[in-house]
Amino acid sequence: MTTAVLTDQLAGLTPGTWTVDPAHSRVGFVARHLMISKVRGNFGRFSGTVEIDPDPTRSSLHAEVDTASVGTGDESRDAHLRSADFFDVEAYPTMSLRSTAVRADGDRLTLAGELTIKDVTAPVELALEFDGVETDPWGGTRAGFSAVAEVNRRDFGLEWNVALDSGGMLVGEKVRIELDVELVRA
């Protein structure tokens, strides 16, 4: 897809620095439990900066998440996720995402990047949806994006599990990442 078509898809998203507004954004995930249900969680503390280039394919993103801020609505499970069995927040207090490319294929936008959890960095592709640009009541410019990706948690050293008598596992290997992000123009 040409840069002009991608620029049209991102109408109103002006070049420059944009920062994540954590009060109006969500970094979430979904994982299977007992292979029959889904547990949803999120991270309460995160930050990010997006540099929009005049050529949108050269735009970049860098974001960090405080792993200790994980929350699923169950304190016992959250404590386990913070332990060395999963995020090991004492040794690895943050995880990060750094973009490597922005692509458009027809109406579909993709953000390719490198996700780092613990000490492992692996490629990830997020299906990106541009939700538009709006001026807030105080004269600021804001932009909205949604993104989803699926990763295998074992690829990042998150291997803890328990085998079930049925042959399944307690925690699914695939984790869906769900981002709803509001950016503020600097």
C-alpha cells in the first residue's frame, strides 16, 4: 500500500510526538483457565510515546508496562502472576513494546514490533485499528487506537502450569493482548 493511502486512513493524525494517556487507556490480556473459561486481566501502570512521521510507515512506538500492576480481580492469582512463576516482578519490573514497522494491507493496519517480557524479546504483530482524532474541551488533540495480538506465553519464559487429569493444562499457552489507547498530542 502506498504511503498516501495509509496517510488517508490515518486522517487527522498529525506528525509529531504523542503520549499515552493512562487515565483513558487500557493494557489488557485474556488467558484460558482449565481450558474451559477465560480470565481477563490488565496492567494499571504503563506509559508510552508515539512518534508520528510524515510518512506513517516510519512512525514509531515505545511503551513500558509496570509488571507489578497486574490485576485480574483475584489477589491470590495476582500475587502468583507477580511471582517468579510468571512475571517475576522483583527481577523484571517492566515489560516493553517497541515498534519495528507500520503496514497497511487494504483496510487492515498492522503494527509490527518487539515485545520484551522478563529477559526475552520476541516479534509480535498487532492488528491495529485507528479510532480517530478529536479535540478535547481544553483545546488538546487526542487520537484513539485499539490493537490486538496473540502470543505464546512460553515464548517469553512464562512456563508455569499444572497438568489436568483430562489431559489439558490449568493455564492456556496462548494469551490475547488487548490494547485500547488514547494518545495526547504533545
